[in-house]
Amino acid sequence: MSRQLQRILSAVVVLVGFATQGALANSYNTLPEIEKSIGFDQKPGSDVPLSLAFRDETGNRISLVDAFRPGPVILALVYYGCPNLCTLTLDGLFKALQELPFNAGEKFSVAVVSIDPSEGPALAAEKRKKYLIQYHRTQGAKGIHFLTGSQDSIQALAKSIGFRYAYDERSKQFAHPAGVTVLTPEGKISRYLFGVEYAGKDLRFALLDASKGTVGTKIDKFLMYCYHYDPFQGSYGFAVMRALRFSAAATVVGLLGLIGFYLRKERRVNRRRMARPDREGQR
């Protein structure tokens, strides 16, 4: 290929790159302002105000702290009249909950909070009934709360976890991100899981992290060593280097054990050999 042709191709690649960047920037700039304003601002380690007042599905006035018994809490901000995204989020959450080896209300709780202040306990009770049927674990009902509240309480809670949402006057709907937040028993933000589908593994590890190892089995703690939480993806990925280190350590321990076994065996054989002349002399 001639140098002139190479220069032409290089110039074409550069032009295509600029054109692509320009198209992406232009497409972002043409997005409605409301879509640019929604998302998650992650605040790991921050406190959630547990004194905020809400109403549960029965209409009783409660503080947020009442939903934090026992253990860590999986917090989902949705609204019950949402026709699309919220339903997918809750479907994905309760599907993942079914994969956990323990029940809500035993080692953790679930708090679903409506971001629409016009929604009340009756709608919350209707939604809760639907998802309790989907959860299919009657013993876990005591740990699942569907709450509604005032605009002040909702906004304070959303701000504390970095949940940015807005009301779209044109569609008469709320625009909001999809995901859940896992909080420690003390109300501190521990993990964010993004999207509308959650792997049971991710939810299990997130609860294990939030509880500082008290939620989950010994096998969970063992497996978690080989996984790493990615805050950008909001999920747990396989940590290759950790797995390699563990494999190397296990190999060394295995070799040392094998060497020790053969050394002990050799000592027993030598002791037997040394004992034989004594027996023959006695004869």
C-alpha cells in the first residue's frame, strides 16, 4: 500500500471518528431536558434519614426505621401507577428474591416506596398483595413493606440515596432511573444494583456486604472472595486475580499436606524397620 493511500485512509478514519462523536453529542443535546436530569448519584456510606414519616399498606403512620427490622434493607423507589419501568423493576426484584436461600423478615427486609405523593395505602396494599403472591413465601410477608408518603418525605429519601427523578407534564408520568439500593441495618448506603433484572448472586452478595457477613451461608462467604463489586455496573463480577491467588494458595496447601503425609508415612516405615532387629534379638 502506498504512503499516499495510507494517508487518505487515515484521514477518512479521523473524519469518521469526528462525525460519530458529533452525532453522539448532538443526539444527547437533543434529548429532552427531563431525561438528562434523571439517574443515580451514588453515595456509598451515606446515611438515610430513618426518622422520615410514611404510611404502610394498612394506612398506619410509621417511621422509615420501622421497615429496618431485621437486618439490612433492599430499598426500591418506584410508583405504583407506573405502566412500564416500575413493574419491570419489581418483577425483577421479586424474581431474584425467590433465588435467595432465606426469607424476607428473617435476615433482611424489603421497603418499596412510592415517589408519587398522590398515591395512598390502598394502592400500596394492592401492589403488595400482587407481589406477595409472586414471591410465594407466606413466611416472608412480614419483611416486605409497601409505603407511601408526603412529597417532603419522598424527596428527602430520594435525595439521600442520590435517586434523581422528575415529573413529565406532557406524559403525566414520572421519569426515573431503574435500580435498587441495599442499606445496612443502621441505614447506611452499602450497594446499588442497577437495571430491571437482578441476579440472585448479586442480591445475595449485596446483603452479605451490607450485613458485614451476618446474612448468608459459609459457602456465600467463601464464594464472595472470588467476586468483586463493580460500582459502575452495579453488579458483582468474577475477580480473576483473587481466584488465581486462592487457587495458588490452595495448591500450595495441598502440596504441603501431601508432603507431610508422605513424611509421616516414611517415619512409620522407618520405626518398623528399627523395631525388627530388637524382636529378632529377643528370639
